[in-house]
Amino acid sequence: MDQRELEETAELAHLNINKEELAAALPAFEQMLGFFAIMQGADTDTEVPGPAAGIAAGQAAGALLVSSGHFRGDKAPGGAAVPREDMLNNAGDRDGAFIVIPNVL
């Protein structure tokens, strides 16, 4: 991609970016196009089993995860079950029955 193509693309996308900003962004756009070219070459004809592979008809997908150990039981260090409301009360920020987790990016 050259500067002219990037300017035309920005214009078609109705981006309000001046020529200096586009020139500075050109290497990043070229890198993205390289990544897209790599993805374009990926084998998409081979079927890849999804997370639900092996689940019997009618069995909930969550049952597979629970049985495979992806989730832990809510137990205190002594082994006693922790009531849901106690866990929520220990959370920092809440939104109703949900725990608010800050953005990390």
C-alpha cells in the first residue's frame, strides 16, 4: 500500500485524517495488510472440532466444561461452600448481581 492508496481508502471510509497523520500510520497499515495476507493463506477447508465436540445429543455444553474441570466449586479454604451473596458482598464494585471488573487495556 502506498500513500495515495491510503489517502483514497481514508477518504472512502470518511475518516477525518490529515496527510501527515496518514503518513505516520502507513507502516501500521502495511503491517495489518501483511497479517491479513497470512490469514488469507490459512487452511479453512480442514474441519476443526469446536468446544462442543463429543457432547452427546441433548447434553448441555456447560456439563462438558464442569466435568472436565474448567470450573471449580465455590468452596472456602476449609472446604465449606460459600453462599453466592457472601461472595458478591466481598466484591469491590457491583452492578446488581454482577461484579464489575475494570478494563485492563
